[in-house]
Amino acid sequence: MEKLNKIINTLEDLKVKDLVVYDFEQSSPFYQYFVVATTNERQGNAAIGYVKKALLADEIKNVEGRGGSWILIDCHEVIVHLFREEDRKYYGFDQRLMGIKRVK
């Protein structure tokens, strides 16, 4: 999927940590992939702009948590979750998704 690859490449260029992609294999009518990464505040805020630049305007539905410790970028079938390290551990997001297929 071209959109997913653009998002992954953009985040890798920002040097995010622990980038993981979960494939929900059409099990949700709302999304197909979760992209989860660990960022610092600067990277998280920059990621919003860079993802917007990498995609077409209509490919991003919504952005939540600007400047916060958990940023969500809704790109329709791809949902991007950017956590600060302490919050990624606190919410245990990866443990909650253990049964979901990882593609990266």
C-alpha cells in the first residue's frame, strides 16, 4: 500500500524509535493498519507536518493530541499513534495488540 509506505518512510526519516505496523487484515470497517512509534515532543510535532506533506490533503481525516504525549493521525485506513516513551509503556498499547499480525 503506497500510503502506508509513505508514512513509514516519513517516520523513519524522522528517526522515530520502535516503529511497528499492525495489520488488522480487514477485521475493522474503519482502518486496516495501526502504525505505532515512540517519539520525543519535537519529533511528534514534526511528524504531523511531514506526514501531511507526504500525503494528499484528503488522505488525512484528522489529527489529535498536537503537542501532547500521544498524537493520533487518522489517515482513513491507516491510523498513526505516536507516543512519548513513558506513555507508550503506561498505556501498554503494544501488549494490547499482541494478537494482531505485525508487518513491520
